[in-house]
Amino acid sequence: MGNTLRICAVVGAVANLAPMPRAQATSVQAMFENYGLIGAWAFDCRQPASEQNPYIFYRVVDPEHVARETQNGLGGRVLAGIADFLVESNPNEVVILVKTERGRSNLTVRLERKRMRTFQSTRDTGEKVIVNGRFAGRELETLWYSKCPADTAPTR
């Protein structure tokens, strides 16, 4: 009887991995909206963008693409990319795939209320940028970004 239950569990797990027909799939835009990621994020939304207070913007391009841009206020954009995939990896945690000038990266983002923090980041080359909430090669911890009000825009 135990083997039968194990086989049923494996069959169920494999069935869950099968790709869904496109008509039933949720768009990237809908996933970003579902997790409340669209909009501006900063360490302190009341302060202008700076090296100490960078802003991250998620903007819808079309239903399958969301632009991700980081600004530090000095020269405007620091890094821009297009996200074309988002999936929940754990409760309150999502994986986002982003293509930038530097190549593709995956970001594991932890979400808590109206805050987010990048916990893992790996480039398509295998280079680990952030590991367990710390920048690789440094002991510097990633910080929480807060969701800014909809009318918030960084001043430079």
C-alpha cells in the first residue's frame, strides 16, 4: 500500500510539471501584478534617488514582458532589463528572469508586505552575484526596498 501512495504522489508531481496550454497560462504582466511588483521601489521613497538610495522600477511593456530599471540619481539609469518570466519558488518568494546588456540573470526576490529584497542572483554565465542575501565576495547584506506610492518618482 505504501508503494501505491508513493507512485500516486510521483505521478501527481510529474503532472504538475507538464506545461500548461498557452490559453490557460498566466501572463508575465499578471504575475508581476499579482505579487504587487509593478511600480517604484526604494530604500526611502521620500528621498531622491542616489547611490545610497537607488530606485528600482518595474513597468509593463506588454503582457509577456516587464521592464526592470535601476536608477541611482547620478546619471539616471544604472541597469535596465526586460523580465520575461516570474514564478513563485516558495511562499513569499519569486524567481524573476531578466535580460540586460550583461546577459540573462535570475533573481530570487523575497517579498514581505510592501517590501522586497533580492536574496539570490546568478548570471547566465554561472556567476553568483548575490548568495543568501549577501553580495558575493563581500559581506555586505542586501537591503529591503519599500514599495513607493504610485505618484512617487525619484528626483535627481
